[in-house]
Amino acid sequence: MNLVALVAEMAAAGLDAHSDRSLAPLTTYGVGGNGACVVKVSSTDQVVAVSEILRSHPGVETLVVGRGSNLLVADNGFDGVVIVMAPSSTENAVTVDGDIVEAGGAMLMPVLARRSVGAGRAGLEWCVGIPGTVGGAIRMNAGGHGADMEASVVDATVLSVRSGQIARVSAEQLGFYFRGSALSNSHVVLSVRMRTTEQDSAIGTTEINAVVAWRREHQPGGRNAGSVFVNPGSGDESSGALIDSAGLRGFTIGAVSVSEKHANFIQAGEGSTAADIAAVMSHVQSTVEHVHGIRLYSEVCLVGFSEDLMTRFSHPSHTSEPHVAAKKNLQSLLGEPA
Ligand SMILES: Cc1cc2nc3c(=O)[nH]c(=O)nc-3n(C[C@H](O)[C@H](O)[C@H](O)COP(=O)(O)OP(=O)(O)OC[C@H]3O[C@@H](n4cnc5c(N)ncnc54)[C@H](O)[C@@H]3O)c2cc1C
């Protein structure tokens, strides 16, 4: 899609917008092609300005990018508008009011954890292990160390770039499920309010240090997007254990390997392509299904790939009845056309 005119409109409105920009540096995998239009926003006013322009270009697809730590962008890129959340604005601060900790959508999760602990609040220490933004964590219902976003979120302020409406959306309306929510690509999380409890900062700091140490010991560094496959249902082994016992630890295509340290991580070495990452994922999925009779689905968001490939990796819960109903509710709450 030729979005040059749209980019020009955005630039004329004072926005930091560019056509045909590489998305690779915006993701932790560091692979992928160009976004047809890439606009960096660092305040609510700028997101509103983007949304105003987008409403006169109704057919254009959108993608919000936080830290890109859960994104695999295809080598062909994304043929739409990429809204990049820049964590520089004062609107992205962390504030504490009684039990409630509020953070901007572009706030980094480790910063949220440390600021919340510093303010004598408990409940968000685990966030130090998530190398993404608060907005991305809401969309994904990120979790770890026995907690997840759903457990703390009171509500989120969300803007629809399709309708231009901003609403405070309750945790229930956010429709959380395991590693997902009712949010879709037209929704921008501007801020989030979370419930916390009182705690001595020294206790919280010890907990933060324990989470960081656990991550260092159990997870690889380098270019990856964390766990690739969602763990199967309760009673089954973890995806990492299933991949490991299928003999796939270290399996490599090109510069892309199943991590030796954690079999549910895929490492992208120098010169990797998104196609090679997808090929490793496909091989892992079919081998695990062949060996264990269990189908694994992607936890990582795939962007710009063929419908077939997206469907192959899409978890059935994305299209389950309650999830589809929650999505429709949220769309209507935000005044989006059906
Ligand atoms: C080393 C490593 C370890 C990880 N460990 C964990 C873990 O323990 N648990 C876990 O759950 N995840 C983990 N992850 C994955 C990832 O960090 C989380 O999913 C994180 O919440 C994604 O945030 P992000 O800002 O990077 O989102 P992105 O990757 O940029 O985007 C992910 C999704 O969120 C959407 N999105 C991003 N920002 C916004 C916004 N402001 N408003 C609306 N939608 C938005 C995007 O459109 C996309 O659909 C790990 C990743 C890495 C690299």
C-alpha cells in the first residue's frame, strides 16, 4: 500500500512519521522488513493526532509496537501504519495514589517494578523480568513467577485509532486470558492502574534481585522474544520440556537455533531472517506433534506473514466464543464500527 500521502499528512501535523522504515531495530529478534508508515509517538496528544489522520484513511491496517519483545515481523514487513510507543514522555511516569500504582503505556516493565518497590508497594516485583512495555504487557496479559497482569490491573485507559474514542476499560472488559486479552490492533493502551499492597522497600528489592538472578540463570541472552510457544493445558509438560524431549534443543536453520539453555526460546544469530525463525517454529511444532501428539501454538505475535502461517500458529483461545464476545464488547465500548 502506498502510504506516502498519509506520511506527509502526519509530518505536516508535526508527527515523527516516515515511510518504508525497517521494523527490525524495533524488535528484540532484530529481524523483519519495513513498515509502510512508521510513526513514533511520545504523548497522548500525538496518539490522538495519529488517530485523527487515520480516520480519514479507513482501510489502513495498524500495529502498535512497544518494546517489540513479543513480535516476529515477516521479511516482507507490514503494509500499514506502525505506531511506535516512545517511553520519553512525562505522561509515561509511574504515580502512586494509596493502593493504586498508575503507569503510562510506554513505561518499561522493569522500571515499573523498581519504582513501585521504591514507593513501598508490593505486587509488581515480577514485572522486572519482562523486557517490554506496560501496554504490551496488558495486550499480552504478560506474566511470570506466579503472577500476571490480570491479577493486579484495575483498569486501563485505551484509545481506539479507528473511532478516536478514549475509554477507561475495566479489568473485566479487557477480557484477559492466558497470554492474551480482548485488545486488538486498533487499540492503544495509554495508561494502566494497578492495585498493590504496602511493603517495606527492602523486601521488594530482595524479591526483585531474586527474579533478576533467576532469569539470568535460566534464560539465554542475545536476540530472542522469550518463550515462543504457549504452555499446553494443565497436566501436560511445559512447552520447553516437550521440545527438549523431542530432541530439538540446538536445532538450527541458517543462523536461527532452538536455545541450548531454554528449549522454548529461539535465538536469532547475526544474519537471521524472519523466514528462518518461522521455519524453526514450524519444524518444532510438527516434531513435537509427531513425538508427543500435542500441538503447540505461538505466544509470539506474528506480523505480516501469510494467513496460512498465522492460522497454523494461532492459539484456539484467540477464536474461542468468550474471547470473540469480549473483543466485540470492547470494540463497542470504544465506539468502533462493527
Ligand atoms: C528475554 C525475554 C523474556 C520474556 N519473558 C516473558 C515472561 O516471562 N512472561 C511473558 O508474559 N512474556 C515474556 N516475554 C515476552 C514480552 O516481553 C512480553 O509479552 C511483553 O509484555 C511485550 O511487551 P512489548 O512492549 O515488547 O510488546 P510488543 O512486543 O511491542 O507487542 C506485543 C503486542 O502488544 C501490542 N502492544 C504493544 N504496546 C501496546 C500498547 N501501548 N497498546 C496496545 N497494544 C500494544 C502489540 O501490538 C502486540 O500485539 C519475554 C520476552 C523476552 C525477550
